[in-house]
Amino acid sequence: MAVFMRRLPLGRWLSRWTKDDFSSVAICRSSKAPQRENSLRRYRYSGIDFPKFNKQRVTSMLRSREQTVPIEKGSILYYESNFLPSNDPIEDRHSVARCLQTDAMLFGVFDGHAGDSCAQIISERLFDYIAVSLMPPEVLDQFCKSFLSRGITLDLLQWYYHKKTSHYDALLGVHKNNLHRFAVETLSTLEDEFSLASALEGAFVRLDNDISSMAMPSNNNGLINSQLLNIALAGSCAIVAHVNGPHLHVANSGDCKAILGRMSSGGNIKFIPLSNDHSANNPKEVERIRREHPPNENVIRNQRLMGNLAPLRAFGDVCYKWPSKELAYVTKHAGKLNNPYAVMLSNYYTPPYLTAKPEVISYRLTPADRFMILATDGLWDMLTPEKVTHLISEHMMGKQTWTKYEAAGTLTLGKINSDLRKRRVGLEYKPEDINVATHLLRHALGGNNGENVTHSKLSAFLSLPPELSRSFRDDITMIIVFFDDNYLRDYSSVSEPFY
């Protein structure tokens, strides 16, 4: 596609936008990056060739990473996903897989900070830990024995999506050994009454502990493995949904968010929160941390942990977790490590200050539940949960008009008329993008809280270089899962314990 270059100072190029045009950006409060600027006019990049993208180019950029994946098993019809970098490289990750030993589906979104290394490792390994923690005792016993005789041979997951990289292949043996130890310890501590929420908590915490302990110099005879240390010094928030039939559990650690779209009796879709933000905006979370440390430490400063980190739960970030002695040893060698995060924080007296332990919300799906969305805070910075629900609802109505209507031979005339009336209503909402995740991206970047989308604003956002883009928006990653109301209607009459 053609790209039209304009040699123009960036401040003048952007000055045509009113304050309202960028209000959805100006209020962004990144949990990991420096505070975003309140005005685009603070930037004066003179003499830069700045591209203005045409509509075809914008659409191509928005759609280039979208996915629509049919599941058509159990309570899930399909899912759609997309992501859009702001950082280079992007620090977000997402993963989708089926647990082969339990047939449950796992959906995960991971928001990295201080680089992408921790988020990458979490996206590759967390589902393994969850799969082990959910195994029935007899399968878990088989898993442990097979490892001792032949290495890990029992398949844990069927991957639908995760970003693979060869960068950490050298650490695969470490991961397998850690996973085996976790399986053995899980088998030895099994309780009579199984709790899925506790299993998810255990998987999160154990993976974080393994990341930390493998990088700790005192566990390696004082040697520093720079690759392991870089992973541990970086950090990542994580939100994972476990879906098995009508049973939904969402485990969240950090400031990603999940909501459920449910059809109300009035015919409108309303949202139900499936997670709580672990940030200074959550009074309960602030109180939890303050209870764990002496009052004179003032651990929450400027709405951030120790005045630096906004998510109050996260993987990695060992500079908020390790004993002072370990951090002092690492900072002594920081010059050789070339890692700016190898520092000792001021007033560091009573660690750990940070945990990866998730908060788990359990929910039983009903025939009224239409969809679930998991997304990093890059989306929620720009769109409210109400607006996201509204946009998905309209997209569901309008999407049907993308395909030609064909009436099955068994339909009654009344049913055909009903279908055609719905399609007529749907024409009012026919979306530009058939993928709902792309639809949300377009509205997040191109409008004011999703309204009044303009091409010029979309082009402005998409053409910003990473060093500037990061000041106005975060990486955005999302997964939208659509449920089968017919399956859930049949299942609603089945009486069984909720676990």
C-alpha cells in the first residue's frame, strides 16, 4: 500500500487535534511505563519524515495479527484475538490451550514490563504448571513415574496459540526438572477435597518461586546466570481463565482485566466483572500490603509500590521480593550485567513486598452468558468495561450481515421472518471488521471512548514511532471467548457440585 510521507514537525502535525480528541490517551496511566504525557504538544520532533497511512494501510495493520479459532466443544463455540504493539518489541503475550488430561480450556493474557522476557516465559510455562496441578491422582502418579524412566512423555497440552521463541531453548531442561519436582510435591500433598481455585493459586505461586530460585546467586554457588536473572528482574502481570463445561474460574495477578457479557431480561448485554485490579486504585489491595509491613515504611507512595511499580501483584520483579543480601550481591555486579533493573530499592527493609499469588473468581455459566473478554490494561486504559461490552454486543448483531442468509428447509415461515428482522436490525451495526478483537482495536484507537472513530486519528496512532507511541498508549492484547448457549441450556438442568 502507498505510504505518503510528510516532512513536518511532529508538534505541528499533531496540533490540529483538540484536547478532546486525545482525552482517551491523556488519561492513560500505565502501570509499568513512565507517566504518560498530558499533552502531545510537549513533543517537538523537527525534521522527521512522518508517514500518513491511507485507509487500506490502517486496516491492514489492524487486521494483520487477528485470529478466529473454532473450538465447538463443550461450552465454547470459538474465540477471537488480536494484539497491537506499542513497545518494540511488544511486551504483551497471550496463550490458548486445552488440558489434555482434563479436557478443560485455558486462556491467558500476560502483560510484561521491564522487557518481554518474563512475560514470554510465563506464556510458555504457566499452563504446564496448571495442567499438572489439575491432574487426577492416578494420572499425576503416571506422570511422575514416566519422567523418572524416560523423561516427560505424557502430553499435557494441545496448544491453539502461544508465541514460540528459540531464545530460551537452553532453559528447557531446567523447566522440565522444575515441573517434575512440582508434580512430585503435588502428589505427596494431595487432599481429599479438591479445590480448583487452590490448584490455580498453587500453579501461579510455584512457577514464580521457580523463576526466582533458579536466578538467585546463593542457589548457584554465587554464580550469576544472566539469562535467568534477566527473566527474574523483569516482570509480568497475568490473567488466566479455566473453562470446563459450565465451570469458569479466572485467576488474576496484576492489572489485566476480564469481564463476562450476560444477556439481561430486557434483551441488553450487561457486563459482570471477573477480576479485580491489583493496583493502588483497589483499597482492599492497598490495605493487604500495608498490613504486611510496618507503618513507617510507607510502602505505597505516589499510587505505586515503593513509589515505582503500579501493579501490586506480578510474576518476576525480584527486586521487590529477594532478601537484601541477594540484591546487594547482584547490584555489586550490575555493571557487568548491563541490566538497569539490577538495583536495590531505597527503604528496602521487610521483603517480599510483591507476590504472584492470584485472586481467583469462580462462576457457573448460564445460557444467558454470551462472551468473556480477557485483555491487558492497554485496552482498558482506552475503553471502559461498559463501552467494551456495548461494542461487542453491537458487533454480534451486525456480524450476521457479513454472510448471505440461507434458510434451512426445516424452518417455519415465522422463524424465517424473525431471522430477517434480526438481520435488518443488524444492518444498522454492520461492522467494518468481521473480527471483534480488531473491531475493538479500531474503536479504542480511533475514537473517544470508542465513539466517533476517525481515520485521521487511527493513522496518527498507528504511525507513531515506538519511542513516542509508548507515551500515549500501552501494548494492547485481547482474547474474546464466545459461549454456546444451547450447550449451557442443556447443562443448566444437570445438578452437580460446583468446584
